[in-house]
Amino acid sequence: IRPDHAPNVFVSVLLVRGRVHDLRDASGFETGAPAFKIGYAELTVEPAQRRFAVTVTPGQRIATPGETVTVNLQVLDHAGSPSSGVATVMAVDEAVLGLTSYRTPDPVAQLYSSRPLGVRTGASRHELPHARRSRQERIFPAGDGSTEGFGLSDFPVELRKLFVSTAYWNPDVAVGTDGHASVDIALPDNTTTYRIMAVVVGDQGRVGAADDSIRVRKPLMVQPVIPRFAYTDDQMQVEAVVYNGTAEAGDVELAAEFDGLSDTGEPGPRRVTLEPGGHHSFAFPVRVTGREKAVVRFAARLGTFSDGVEVTVPVLDAGSRR
């Protein structure tokens, strides 16, 4: 087996038998006529010399929204020596990738995909004038080629507004001859898990890929639950789910503020006690009064910890309702 046999190669065995006797069976078939049998076996050959060993290492496993994180790459060849190349680096929200069960690209599998058998085997012996067997042999392709008491202004917190699914994309990251490269990723305001993926291409057709992840969180987090769009005069309920990621129980205060929405519910409690790891949903029945857009702001406080979000909801023209 040679490296150029990758990713697969077929081995065939052909057996030929001469005439054994001139007898026929009840149907007139000559059981002793000359015959042959052929078989194929596929051997998978790993293109090891074409595969890079890539390592993705975030500077930290847990970060906060808006923080800048350094990600280091290391590229080694099949012999363990550093190799240069060009990397495509991306950081994507794991929740979005999970919608399609997206897997980190494997360039080796894509560039060196299995090749179907392209050999067709047949024989013309049965067409000879003196052939005893008169039936026709078919030629088959071989193999398997087929709000009360306090308000938002009481919270000295910067609202998280920048929510993006792809935090970073760079298709041209140079990997030095020492096999190292690094990128700085400025995280948006999402609180989620980002998968950091790197696909590396080098000379002589060598490629490789790897991934790692980083969690973006805060000790106290507010998660808005709102519709993707609304129409004027719609009545609906918006919610703020507050998570206590601290090690202590405490009283959580929540404030809400709306632009283009009017709160139609009864004033309710805006304070609740949360245990460590606990969460609580604050509900606000509202009616859409604005046009073009409505803005929802939530802010929460737990002792010295705080968090706030601002989300815009498109308000569509009623004439476009279908």
C-alpha cells in the first residue's frame, strides 16, 4: 500500500475454470462449461501524510460579554513537526450550530473522499463460434459504485445590545513556520457557548481542522423572551428570565422599560429570592402601540451583581399580514 493509494483502493481476484464435462442439467444448462468468478474488496487508506494535527486553545474557558479573548493555534504535520499554512478561523454560537447538527468541517474527508470503482469486467468467450453455451452474459459494473418602587434608571448597568451568532470570521490567518498563530476575538453581548473552529490548508495538499469552545456568561444574567416581530395593536406577553449564577442566594430586583409597547398588566412584584443556580421568569402583558419598531429593556440586580439587555422588535405593516 502506497500513500498515493489514499483514500481507498480496490483489490480484485479473478478465478477461471476450463471445461469440466459436457453434461447438462434438466433445463439444458451446461454445468461443466468454462466459467469464471470475480470479486472485489475495498481497502481504506488513511491519508496520514496529508493530515495536519491542529490544536485550538482559547486563552480562557469562561469569558464575559464584550471581553476580548485570544485564541492560539498550533499546526503540526504527520511527523509532529511544525508546519506553516493559512487558517480559516470562526467563532459561532453553539445554539445556532445545533439547529442543523453542524459539525466542524473535516477538509481531509472532503478533499480525499472515497473513490468508487470505475472498472467494468466482462468476457467474450461465450461469443466464440464454438462456444457450447448459447446464453448471453450481462456485464455488470463491479463493486458498489452506486415598575413599582424602582425603575430602569435605578440600575447603573450597561445594557447588552449587540447580539450576533457569528462572533468572528477570518479566512486568512497566517500560520508561521513555527506552526503557531493567534487571533483576538472581541466577544459580542450574547451569553452563550461559542464554538471556535479552525480549518488549515498548507502546501503539498496538506489540510487539517480542529475546534474548541468558550462559555460567555455573567454571575447574574437576564434572558429576554420576546417574539421575532409584531403588528400594531397586537397584545402579547414578554418575559425576562433571570438566572442566578452566583454561589449565594439573594433577592433579585428587575426593572423593565418599553418603547412602542404599553404595559397592560396589573403592577406585580418585581422582586424575588433566587437560590444559587436558580432562575425566575418575570412576565409583562403588553400591547403594541408603536410603528416600525418596539424596544424592550430589562435590567436586574442581585447585591453587587447586575445585568441588562436591550432588544428591538420589528413592528410590521398590517398590510403585509398573511
